[in-house]
Amino acid sequence: MSGLVIILLFFVFLALAIPVAVSLGIVSVLPGAMDESFTASATFVIRSMVGGIDSFPLLAVPMFVLAGVLMSHGKISTKLFDVFSYCFGRRTAGIPAAVIVTCLFYGAISGSAPATVAAVGSMTIPLLVELGYEKDFSTAIVAVAGGLGVVIPPSIPFIMYGLASGESVSQLFIAGIIPGCLIALLLIGYAYVYCKRHGEDKHKIAYKVEELQQKGFWKVLADSFWAILSPVIILGAIYSGVASPTEAAVISVFYSLVVSLFIYKSIRIGELWRFLGEAMRTYAPILFILTASMAFSRVLTLMQVPQLVSAWILGNFTNMIVLLLMINVFLLLVGMVMDTTPAILILTPILLPIVTAIGLNPIHFGVMMVVNLAIGFVTPPIGVNLFVASSLTKIPVVLIARKAVGMIVLFLFALLVVTFVPVISLLLI
């Protein structure tokens, strides 16, 4: 059985709505079942699944998931939004800009795009509507800005890429800072142009901002201080060498717990069991996909699929610009139909030899891949951010996607800049 047949079968199973983890498990076992001489027997596949998750860096994922849950219920996103509203609120598109910057900072806490949309959107979308902004625009801007959650560090997809490629997770985190800020600035620019064209209810906005300004800047800053400090502590611990990404993830759990319980007093000890259950329900599907993806990638390696694909592409596309554009289009299409975790774990072993053969830095390629797949969070039919935002507002996914087209175009522009200007990703490393 050839590697091409295995990959085609995988997409057929997906089209039949078979869960991703199950589909990966089936196609991983098939080569050994069809050919007894093939190394990857069912026993090998099971061992690959168990061995694949025996990884210290991987422990960061459930910790960041739990930290995101605690911070969401701990109202940390509310505190972040208040200080940014105070700073930007009176300017044109100031409130939407505050939403985008809040997503940027919350992404630097949770490492997850859907978690960012849920935490920030549940609080800001009703407020945006109350202040006179269109409901579909408000929903779309949170859905797209939530994609910053996987580009800005710490990022769960960067951890997955580091696991699949062997590259330093800390360096990947650092490489995501400038691209994440670039995308945020582009989205703020879009919001400014949109609000200039469609207008804003200045009276409602002024009244809301006045409530904050009556407290005074130092009071608002003091209320938000512990929320703003959280990404500083998490990322500072990583970049200073005090802690590894996994250890920083554990720090983030304890930090969010202490701040939410004893400083903001927004959660109670009796609720912790429920939050643990929520984190487990979030992480369990990721874990099943992860184990199956590890087995599938090892089976593909034994079948020499990465080498065959690399040889074919390099033999047919000699122009570096065309090759990078082709890889980007391919990743964009994959991001539309596949979740980020299996996409990274399956495609990294296939694509990484190709890009390194043309001289691309693996860290740069990791950023390029994650930005690509971040766009997949807001593009149908999978578009997880769209579904999360839709669940918050009851607006159909198609309408949100239609309203988000302009912002997605800017996301694509940022992708091209990241792809062809490597210094943006590598400057801080």
C-alpha cells in the first residue's frame, strides 16, 4: 500500500465525518494489516502512540489549557480590556482597538485561539453592541483577533511544531512576537478605516470611557496590574532562562489561581473541580489526536513519504518564490479542513526537509506554518474561532466569515510579509 493511498484514505475518512483521531488510527494500522512484512504492525502503532506523548515539552499544553480556563473564569480578560479601553477609548476605533490588544495580551496568557475568542468575546461583544457597533462586525473582529492567540507566545501550536521538528520551543515563542504584533497593527488599521467609513456613536462611547476615567488612570492600572503582569511573568521566565516553557506553563497555572482566588476574588475554591473538568474536556480530544498523529507520522516516515514528496516537489519547482507560494496555498487549504494540531504533526516531517533544502530557517518556517494555520481558525468549513464566536452571538458562521473577509485579507498580507521577509521572525532570536 503506497503512501499516497494512505493519505487519500485519510481525507476520505474525514469527508465521511469520521473523527480525526479515529481516521488517523485507522490509516496508521492499515499498511501493517495489508502487508505483514511491513515494520509498522498494530503493536508498533500502539507503542508509537504511547511513546509519542512521553515528552516533557508536551506537558506545557495541558498546563496552558488549565491556565486559560482559570483566567477566563477569573475575569482577567475584563481587567485587561478596562486598561486598554481607558488608553484608546476616545480615539477613532478606540474600543475595537482595545478588543484587539486585549486578544493579543490574552493570547500571551492562554496560548489558544478558541480560548481567546471565548474569554474576550463573551465580555467584549455585548459591550461593543451596546456602544452601537454592528453585532456581526463585533463578532468578526473578536473571531479574527482571537487568531493572535496562536501566533503570540506562548502558543500551543508552536509547542506542537517544536515537538515535531525538534526545534527550540523558546526560540519559536520569541520568533512569534513581531509577527503577532504586526497582525494586531494591521487589524487595528482595518478597524480604524471601517469606523471612519461607517461611523461610531461617540456619545455612548464617551459615556463608557468617562466611567473608567472617573476612576483615574492609576486606579484602572492598579486594578489591571496583576492581569497585565501575567504574560510578563510567563514570558519573562522563559526568555530569561529561569524556566523552560513547560515550567512556565505550570507557573502560569499557579499564578492565575492565586490572582483569581485571592486578589480579584473572582472564583471560589469550591469551583476548582469544575474548572479542572473543563480543562480536561478541552485537552482530552487534543491528546487523542496527538497520539494518533504521532503514530501516523512515524508510519509515513517508514514508508519514506517525506522523502518522496520532497524529491517530487524539489524536482518540479525550482523557483524559491513559487515553491513558497505553493506551500502557503497548500497550508491554507489544509487549515480550512483540518485542526491545527494534527496538521502540524503530520505536515512538519513532510514539509520541513523541503524548506530546509532551499535554505529556509526551520524557526522561520515554523512561524510561517503557524500563521498559515491561524488563518484556518477563521475560514470555513472548520474555522473553530467562527464557531466559538457564533455560539456567543447566535450569528450564523457564514455571516461572520463574510464580515471578516477584509480582516482575513490583511492576515494573508501579513503571511506574505512573514514568508518573504525572514528577519521579521528571526530578528529577536
